[in-house]
Amino acid sequence: MRVKIITFICLTLLTISCGSANLPQTPTDTLKTYLQAIKKKDANKMKALLSEGSIKMHENEAKAQNVSLDEIILRETLFTSDQKTLKIRNEKIDGDNATIEVETAPDLFDRVPFVKENGIWKIAKDKFADEIQKQSDEEMKKLDDKINESRQEN
């Protein structure tokens, strides 16, 4: 009986240690693992690599469109499953936050944010969406300012 218990404990520890070796250790590892999941259309793996805020954002989107969360996740918009190469640069880690610059078009790089949750680096698509919204708001403000200036001149 003792042999069975010791064997069970050893196998459990081995499984846990092997499983944790597969966890992404850096934001770059997370990104590469995420891209592999996209290519395999593995929604569960993709969800595991997205931040809690990103999952909530996608849940709201799924509810609004009356579709499943997996369907939204599989509609990946940052990267495509047929993307052959991915150029990344400038991984920057600041505590539990990080960014990586990813080439989205020739010589055009977007900053992809990451957050560390429960010891795992996860893609923070919600922060990416917030940044795009902020840039859009700034551009709209500039346009409004120009329109108002033009009206005042007339």
C-alpha cells in the first residue's frame, strides 16, 4: 500500500513539474505560445493566455453579438492564423506589466501589452483596446479643435 501511495505522489509531482515547465516564462514566450494556439484554433489555450480584463471584454462582446466566447476568441484580430513570420522587438518588463512591439505591417510596429496574473504573463488585449480608444479620442479632439478654429476665423 505504501508503495502505491509513494508512486502516486511521485507521479503527481512529476506531472505538476512537467506542466509548469510548459507555462510561458516571459511575455515573448506567451506571445509565441498564443500564436501557436491561433494556428491550431485552440480557443482554450488562447483564453488561458489572455488577461482577466481581456476575457471580460470578450465576454461582453460575445453577449452583445449573441455568440459564444470561443467564437469571439477565435476571431483573433491582433494576429492571423496564416501569418508566416512575426517580428517582435523591445520586450519591456515593469513589475507585473510588460509590452512587446510587434510588426503589424512592413516597418509598422504596435505595442502589445501584457500583465502578470498568478505568476503567468498574459496578453492584455483590453489595455490594447483602451490605448486605441485613447488615440482615437485624441485625434478627434485635434479635429474638433481645427474645426472650431476655422469657425472662429470666419
